[in-house]
Amino acid sequence: MLEQLDAIYSQALARLDGLTDGEALAEWQRRYLGKKGEITLLLRATGTLPQEQRAAFGQRANALRDALSAAYTERATAVRQAELSRSLEEAPLDVTLPGRRVPVGGLHPTTQTLRQIYAIWAEMGFQVFRSRDVEDDDTNFTLLNIPPHHPARDMWDTFHTTTPGVILRTHTSPGQIRAMHTYGENGTQPIRVILPGMCYRYEQISARSEIQFNQVEGLATGRNIRLTDLKGTITEFARRMFGPDKRVRFRGSYFPFTEPSLEVDIECILCGGDGCPVCKYTGWIEIAGCGMVHPVVLQNGGYDPREWSGFAFGMGPERMTMNVHGIQDIRYFWQNDLRFLEQF
């Protein structure tokens, strides 16, 4: 069998030298090195040899197979290069064909809205403060004047973790406590920050609600800050964001961490206040909730509420984007559908 093996090896090398195209190379590889190739079949027949000849035959067969594999790789590289050169020389080359446009991505519509919000608040003297997505129960609720068993906790469907007291934040309001502890220097410094970030709530996914969404929280603390400061600041933001002629209104509301609390509406962007499906035919669209920081929250943040006051607000960039562009389904923001995203 050794003589047969050497003969097959010599024959295979001789045929390989004469191959000039990929199809012939593939056929050669199947004939000699494939699962049913001649070298492979001889290796499988090693067991039919006498015991004392098997080792030597196996070593020789494996060595020849490796040599043929190396020769095949080298020849295949040379053939592919020759075919490419021949194709470039023989095929017509149209130098007038315009280049293919490189596809360029774009900013997500929510990101566009967030950057616009950042720019406006930066012009108004507020800096961005990042807070954590994973919070403890005390910071997310208790320090914001929402103690255990407070009925306001029913407003947030919370994602709990396997670690007791550790949750996914349900709103960006706990960032108020973080900001006061970080920037307040023991309750002696004024603060002007916005706190953007993702929030998580265990809610039914629908056209108007998602289990995750962005919020932008705002906080200002100082001496002698009044409700008129809050209303003037929010009104200025709304007019910079949506247009100088937009009317703004405030409605009384309730949040545990502010007192008094307000909802902020602007004149509907799409219908100009005449009434449409987007504004539910009221002529107004809600853009934010706000209020004066509750004295308990100020105290928990390290400030003496007898000397310091402040206001806070929260707004949803996705809802703003939906209002501006007339988007009817909030789920579009998370479906990664290019037909939707490329419109922005």
C-alpha cells in the first residue's frame, strides 16, 4: 500500500500543476483530499494492514496528505490571483460610473430632542447631572417624601431586583437627592441642574406607554426662590422649545415631592389650539410636571428649608417628540424600524 500511496501522491502533484481554474481545483480537492478522496480512503484502510506496518503507513499517509493540502492552498491562491488579473484585463472598465454613496447614520429622534433640551437649559444656566439607573428604595421613594405604604407609590409600577431594596428607578426625581448631596456642600450652595436619563416601569406596553422611557428632571435651589421664578423659567423654556408665540398654561396637580405642584400645558403644536386627535380636541398638550421642592425633600438633601427653597420639574422627551411630529405610537421609538427612523 505504500507504493500505491506514493503513486497517488505523484499523480496528484502532477495534475495539480496543470490546473488553471477554480472549478478544476475544486474537483481535484474532492478527488484526492475530500471525504471520499483517494488519500482519505487509503488512511481508512490502515486497519487492514498487519499490526507492525500500521504506524509507518499512517505516518507516511498523513505526511503526504499535509503536503498535498499545502500544495493545494498555494496553487489555489495563484489561480485566484490569475483569474482576478484576467478579469480586470478582459472586462470593460467604466470609469464614468459614479461612486456608491456611503450610508450615513443619523441621530435617533429622541436623541435629537434631548440635545435640543440640553442646549436650551444650558443657555439658561443649568448643567447636566447624570444619576444612576439602579437605585435604592430610600432614594427613589422615601427621601422624596414617599415613605413605605404611602398611596403615591401606586403611581409607579416598580421593577424590583433580587437584592432587597434595590430597584430600577421609576423616575429621575431621585437624582434631586443625589445632586443636592453632590453639589450642595452640606446645604450651603445653590444648584441649577437638569438630570436626563432612562426610567423603568412595569406597565402594559401600548401606543401611549412603554416599560422604559427617557425623562429630564430639573432642579434649582437657592434663597428666596418663588413660584413665580418656576413659572417664568418653564414658560421661557417652552417658548424656546416650541416657538415664541406658543401659549403656556399651568394647572394645579399633586406630586409628593413638590408643594405646590403644577402641570404644564402648551398650545397644541399641530392644530394651533383648534383641537385635533393629538391634543384630544382640547387645544392643549401636557409637556411637564413641576412644583416647589417640598421642605421634607430639601431637608433630606441637606438643606435647611427655613433658609432655602427651590423648584423642580420633569418632562418626557419621547412625548415631546411625538407631539412635535404627530407620532401616534410610542413603541416606534424602540422597534429599530429604519422606515420610521430615517424620517428624522
